[in-house]
Amino acid sequence: MKVAVTGDFDNLNSRHVRFLEEASKVGSVSVSLWSDGTVQKIVGRPPKFPEQERLYLLQSLRYVDQVSLIAAATEAELLGKLYAAHPSDTWLADEAGATPVWRESTRFRGVPHVIVSDQQLQGFDVPAFYPPANGSVL
């Protein structure tokens, strides 16, 4: 299954990474990253980090299979472009990203969608093995 997510991913942090990890559990993750101009128009301020840096960081994450830039003047236009690029993919959003416009867009277009709860994004999966701090094996 293919999964489409969109956002500014500005000031990338562990919550973003946890979201992308949860998305990867559903399928192959394609991120439509907001351009600098789109962040300015939708959020109302320029991003803290330029789009090339945000693009680089997202591409380096193991949970992300594809990243592309998306430009739009409004959230509705952005979601229309997301649908044009991913008409049969499942859309994922966290609770904050599942805005009324996002919810209406998925309903209107009949897009399969998943909302990742804030509770799902808390904490981290604990690895089964912790390597020793000095690098040697016990």
C-alpha cells in the first residue's frame, strides 16, 4: 500500500519522525513537502529552515520512500495537488494536520485515510538490543 503525507516538516523533531514511523507501518511513504512559499502562505510566517534542508533531512529518514516539493497558495489548493499526485494512495495526518479542510477533502474525494492520534506519537519503541557505550561487545 502507498501512503501520502504532506506538511512543512519545519524544525524536524522526534514527533515528526514518530509520525513518519507510524505512516511507514501502513505502507510506502511519499511526503509532499511544502515549499518555502507555501509555508509562508499557509502558516503565515517563513519556515525556520529552507526547503532544501528540510528536503534533505526527510530523504535521509528510513521511514520515507519518496519526497517531493509541493507549492500552493491555500490548503484546499495544496490538497487538490496532493490528490492529483496520489489519487489512489491512503492519506495520513496527525490530529493537528487533520484539519476540517483535510477531512472534507478526503470525504469529498473518497480518499482512504488514517488519522494518527497524539497518543500514538508519544514515546519511542525500545530496541531489543542496546550496544555498549564504548562500542565493545560484552
